[in-house]
Amino acid sequence: MSAAEFTPRLTHTDLSHGNLIIDPSIGRLNGVIDWGNTKVGDPAREFMGAFGMSRTLGEKALSNYGLDKTGFRERIPLYLAAESFEDIVTGVQESVERFTKEGLSHIRGRLIRTTS
């Protein structure tokens, strides 16, 4: 299987701090909430939030994934790069101005860092 191929899986699509129930005394994940945006897709996308926060956190999360991880490390950066555009599209489609503004803000930030 190449890095671009994957077996579609049921994905949460929003594994962020607001949807994870973590025991603060030991840092253990106790649950995941808000399954309203569940989709079948690339399971590598589930790890982009962890890698976006910290490569160490991403690697730790990925080490606990028991299914095939072929190509994850190649695809995750691509999903991270596209996330701002997805926020804009979601904001426009669902009339949620906050998503559109956040997506545009992230793109502006990247452009400013790139041209500086």
C-alpha cells in the first residue's frame, strides 16, 4: 500500500481538546464526545490536531493506534495545510462566520510568515 492509499474508517473528524474527556490527575483519556460530524474517511486526519499542537503529542497518539498506519506521517501535514481552507468552506456552507474568519486568519498568518 502506498502512502496515498488508505482503508476508509469511521472517523470522529473533530478530535480536539473540547471533545476529549481526560483525567487531569493522570492524563488518561476517559472518553470522546460530540460524534455529530462522524464520517467515513482517512483515519490519518484524526491525528492532525495532535500533530498540529505538538509533534511529540502526535507521535504518542499515533503510537497507540492499533490499525494500519501506512502513509499517516506523509498525509497528516497535507491535511494540516488544507485545514484553513476547509474551515472557510464550512463557514460559508453552514453560515458560521467564525469558521470563515478563523480560516482566513490562519491563511493570512501563513502568508505573512512566508513573505517575511
